[in-house]
Amino acid sequence: MKRIALLLLIFAFSAPVFAQSDEDGVRDAITDYLEGLYQAEPERIERSVSKDLVKFGHWRSSATQDYRGAPMNFEQLKGLAADWNLDNRQGLDENTPREIVILDVLDKIASAKLTAQWGIDYFQLEKLDGKWMIRHVVWQSHPMGD
């Protein structure tokens, strides 16, 4: 009886740790994606994004322009990470948005939201061989007021 009680006690305290570990893995993948772009480090895209990535964005440069569609695959994202903010051409600093919100984490899939310099991204991630990887991204430029 003592053995069963001990096992139940261990399980009760370890379950939240597993959930936190998965949340950390999701946050780490999105941080790699974000900082891969912000720091011009495509190797961070390599370690956090599935080669089967499907990404689609809606962007516009002013409130008077219509949104344009922008599809992207893994190789295009990696290329963008190498160039987009090379030599800090975007003028990013410690005040540049980096807000990650974990929306849901299950045992194999997760969803999250990122607010970044370019806009807002929504992610679907999958856990492959114990590692969280970004599989789908849909994003848009920051709303500018219509």
C-alpha cells in the first residue's frame, strides 16, 4: 500500500513538470524562429522549423494598400533569416516586440502566437522524436486601422 501511495505522489508532482517541459520546448522553437530572423541566424530556423513548413502571410506597407499574399516554404524562410536583418538593417533593439503566447499544448501538437516587428504569427507545431518543430505559420502585418 505504501508503494502505491508513493508512486501516486511521485506522479502527482511530476505531471506538471512534463507539461512545463513541453511548453518550454514550444517556446524554444518559436524563440529560435524569431531570433533566427532578428539575429540573421538561419541555423536557428534549421533546428526549430520542419522542412515540410507551410507558411502564408498577409502583408501591406500602409493602411491605404490592400493586403498581399505571401506564401513561403522552409528554404525560403531560411534564406530570409540569412538576409532580412543582416547588419541590423531593420533597426531592431531591446524594445522590438518579442511576445510569445502559448495557446495550447497537447502530447503531439501545439499552437502559439507571436507578436514581432513585422506583425503577428500563429503557429501550429508538432512534436517529432521528442522535439517541438514548427509545421505551419499563418501571419499578417500589424493592423494599421482601416
